[in-house]
Amino acid sequence: MTLDVIDRLAGIQPGSPLDKLRERRPEAREHAQRSYEALFCPESEDEVTLIERDAVAAFVAGLHRDAAVTDFYADRLGELAPDLLARVREEISAGLTSGPYGVYAEPELAAENTAGPVHRSALDGRLAAAFDHAHLLVFRPREARRESLQALLDAGWSTTGIVTLSQLVAFLTFQIRAIAGLRLLGAAA
């Protein structure tokens, strides 16, 4: 059996109070692990390569400022593409900001509009478009529009690849928040 990634990154030891707490929701634990495995141990790399998956994961974790999760995915990336790792770290530094930002399409919500930076990756091709899209989803999700998807298509992403990429960002956001919550519970215990 594969070690549960959330347990590992949250520092949960077998038999600990947090382990027992997670055991009370076995389906949630199992589905989170299966989601990780589906996204990061895929049967096929036809649409999104492992290098792309791990690079995006390290970038998204870095944007969330979670060092342990960033290091986890950066280590995975370093095993596959060590030459890319420094460039991903540069992208994280260039993309750091606070948020969320965005402009609502609905005029009645205009008072809640908050301008924010738009990330333009220094990388090339598919990965640059993926990082720009990931940054959009992390910091300006209300601005996700047809045009942002078109930029991915123009960079060579297929529709299936775009769905997988968006699922990666959504899963990482969930995973990072779950880990942060578990760490807080562990610190309070």
C-alpha cells in the first residue's frame, strides 16, 4: 500500500490522535489518496507528462507558500528533470502575491473588484501556458474565461490536458488546505 501523502506531509504518525481522527473518515482519506494517485501516478502521460504535473504541483504549492508540500513536489520534479527545478523556483518567486484578485463579470458586483498581477511565465511553450493558467486559478479564479482556455489550446494543450491541469490545481489547493488544517489540529493537541 502506498503511504498516504496527506498523512506524510502533515506529519501524521500511525496510531497518533490525528491518525485516529482521519480513521473516522476512511472514505475521505481513501478518495484523497486515490485522487493523488490518479493525478500523479497516471496510467498514461499522453495528455500531461509527469514532468509537467510535478512542475505545476511545485509551482502551485510554492504560490500557496507551503514549504513542505513545495519540497515534496520539487523533489519529485528534481528526480525527473533536475535542470527544470531552478527555473520552477524562479517562477514561484516571480509569481508570489496575495489574493484573491479579480474582476467580476456581473456589473452589480463591480464594487468587489480587486486588481491584481497577471503572471506571464518566463518558460517556453506548454509549461509557460500551464503556469499562467495555474496562477490565474490560484489568485484570480473569477477571471477564468474562454480566452484563458484558448491560450492553453494555442500552446498545444488538448481539452483533456486542460481538464487534467485544472484538476491538478484544484486538488493541490484542497490538499494544501487539508494538510494545513491537520497541522493546526496537531499543534493544538
